[in-house]
Amino acid sequence: MSDWDADRYDDRHGFVSEYGRDVLDLLAPERGERVLDLGCGTGHLTAAIADAGAAAVGVDRERSMLAEARAAHPGSAFVRGDVRALPLRESFDAVFSNAALHWVPEADAGRVVREAARVLRPGGRFVVELGGAGNVESARAALRAEIAARGLDPDERDPWYFPSVGTYATVLERAGFEVTVARLFDRPTELDGRDGLREWLRMFAGAFLDGVSDPEAVVDAVEDRLSGRYDPDREAWTMDYRRLRVAARLAPAASGRPAERTL
């Protein structure tokens, strides 16, 4: 995925952070806690954590997202970095993430979780929601089919990691976490407007489209394949979202050694 457009992200895809507010209930941040938000994007949920009285730090690798986050939420701290190698040495009470970790390749999922364990205090919480097994399967299948029809390898372009409950629980347990909540559920999501799917593809399916000689033809073809998901009466597309929501606690022996605070 490349060239995230922060303005378009907030304008056309604000449902991402809005749905994420449900995950905050599971996190239940408390006044005085230190919370790290992985893949914070434009920072709306980082700011919501801070509003609860916690000291929130957001981390993201996209400069445009961080610029928007800092402009919109000057009271919160935002750091540029890769969630697979966090540029932090602090001891946090909780690590949080919404709709971000499914962008990390499957081979690196364990690195993310181990990094979370490194910066958490003993007994610290890990609360995340990401795309789960079967997420946006209709769009993913259509994109893969169109890429393959053009003689390209869809496996090389598919950017998403949508694990099952069992797969992700295993990743967490190997890093020393005790899983307390793990739930995979359907969450049909509407994309408003006749161009809603096209906007979604341009924002989230860039890895499939980058470098293709006829990206708009791919978008047209995917739209045709998914035409049954469009309701002309409501002028909305319905996407087959499935989410994996997980909460875990770090066993004391698995935590990283607390170090000096750097922020």
C-alpha cells in the first residue's frame, strides 16, 4: 500500500475510526495510564484515548497521516515508525490498535506482537481489532481474479493478513500473552454513493493496482463483478467486512525490561 491520502481517508472512509470506538470500550483506558496506539492513522482514536485521561502516543509510518494527526490533535504525541520495529523504549500500560495490523504481512505478525510485549509493563494489556478470516472476501477474490487475468501474480500483490481466531491467538501466546477475549464477527459495512466502491478500491487496494497498465480497467471489472452488492435505492454498496477483536494480557515473565522514558 502506498500514497495514503489523509484528507480522502477522513472524508470518505471515516467509518474506520467510528467503528473503532467500540474497541475503546474493550480497552477501557484509565486516567494516568500510558497507552500506545499502533497504526494510529489520522489520530482520532489516539485523541479519544487521551480524552479518557490516559497519556496516549500514536505511531504510524505514513507521513501524511501523521501530519493530519498532529494538526488535528495537538494535545497528543505522534511518532513516525514501523510497528514491526517500534522506535520506543517506554513501558506502557496498554497497546491498542484498530484496523491497522491486517496491513502487516503474515510473516511479520509475530514481530508486531513481540514488539508490543517489549514495550508493555508486566501484566500490560494488548487490545486490537483487525480484519479477520474472510474479511472483504468478495472484493479480494475479484481483485485477485482480475490481476491473474492480466498475467500477474496476485500473491505478490495481495497486501492483507486476515487471520482466524486460532491463528492469532497462537501468535499472541507464543509471545507470552494470555488471551482473554477473541471474537470473529461479521460487520457488513456500507460505502455511500454510486462511486463508493471505486473510492474504496483506490484507497485500500492500491497494492493490487500499482504498476498495472490499466488500473481503471481493473476497477471497472471489479465493480462489475460486485454489482450485486450495490443497492440503487439506497445508493450504497455493502461490503462483507469481518472483524477479529482480541484482548490479551502480558504474562510478567514475558515483558520487556522497562527502560528510561524518552517522550
